Amino acid sequence: MTTQSRPTRGAEADAGIRSAARALQALRAIGASPSGLTAAEIAAELGLGQATTYRLLSTLHDGDYIGRQPGEHRYILGRAVDELGRAVQSQLVVTPEVRAALRGVHDSAEAPTYLTVFRGDDIAVAHIEDSLRHPQITQLHVGFSEASHLTAFGKLMLASRDEAQLARYLERHGLRALTHDSVTDAASLREQLDEVRAQQIAVELEEYLPKLACIAAPVRNATGRLVGAVSVSVQAKDFNARAYQLERAVRRGAWQVSAVIG
């Protein structure tokens, strides 16, 4: 009676490495195609059989590393890849020196402090410095990229975009109102952005949330290009009395972050 030998641990490890390599190759191939790829195209790209390709795609899909184009048989990158991309960006930008600068803003302004950066055409929160005494806005979190036309950091960063980029943002996101004071007219938003460009500071009062105010200052790279914003949020009723203190804190913090990034 013959017995079938079991794979050695070394062989199992090699098989696992090959599977991981194929998964990475599949993600790179899908990411390199603007419209995604079909299973047949992925199989051809990787030189795999149909059954192996479908098992690989099923595993990646279960982990949310890939998704399907609505109504199509094409695979695109999934949310898990986007989360990894945000994590990489955060690790590259939010260094210990940057965190220290943001903590300094938090302490001097006595307010939660936010760092936002560009993520493609979007404007996303990359880091938050807060405390039990000065907690962050509940609605904001790392990765938040909504309602940029209503937030101080969003207005500041939109003001750095050219007309084509701004038009693309408005077409994609619109001008949804969240409070009675929200700007919902493109002409009014452009007037606000002109003022932001002139002042190099952005303020919003109860546009994003009732009873809340926010102020933001620009972060620039070594060439002077705006790449992000440092901002703080406070109660709207306290803003006027604290405006000078808050502006001084965010301008200084943004300058420090710019120096580190530069």
C-alpha cells in the first residue's frame, strides 16, 4: 500500500509566497488600467489558468482589495487599497516632527487641530491632534474628504486650485448645504476663495456644523506650492474673542509643518 507524501513546510511556505506575489501582481495590473481589467485580461497578464485566476480574484474581493465596476465584468481596486494608500501618505507626511508641531498648535490654541492634504482631487484629513479636554469634531476622522466647500481647510485648499480643477470638484461634489449658513452658490464660493487667496487664511462660521467655527492656514512645500492646511475648530460663540490667538497658532503651526515637509 503506497502513501502519498505531504508537502513539506518549506514547500507550503513557497506556495504561500507565490500566492502573495500573484496577488500583488494582480493589484498592480488592475491599478495600472484606468478602467480596470476583466478576469481574462488578468489571467493573460499574470500567465495563470482560469481556475487559479478566479480563486485569486475571489480572495482579493473578499478582502475588499478589489471590486467590480457596476454593471460590468471588470475588476477595479477596492477600499482596502485606498485605506493602505491613505496610511502610506499619512506615514510619509505625518512624521514625529509634524505631529509635534500639530501638538504645539493644539496646546497654544487650546483646540483640536487638523492636518489636511490633497489626495488626488480630494482634500482629506491626514492627522488629528486632540485631547479629552479639547476633543475633535465627531464627524471628522482621518480620511475624511467630504464637504470641502464648507470647511475652512477645504476652502483654503480649493483656493489653490485653478479654474479647471475647481470646476471638476464642483461637478463631482456639488454644493450641498449642511446648515442654514452653508454656501450653495458657485459664484458665492468663488468670491470666498478670492478672499482666501488674498488673506492666505480661511475661516468658516457655522457652515459645516451649527455652533462651530474653524480657521485654517496653508502648508507649502519647498517650491511654495500649497500642499495642505493646518486648522483648528472651536465653538462659534467663542471665535471672535479668540480669533487673534487662533490665527497666530495655525499660522505658526502651518509654517512649522511647511519647514519639516520642505
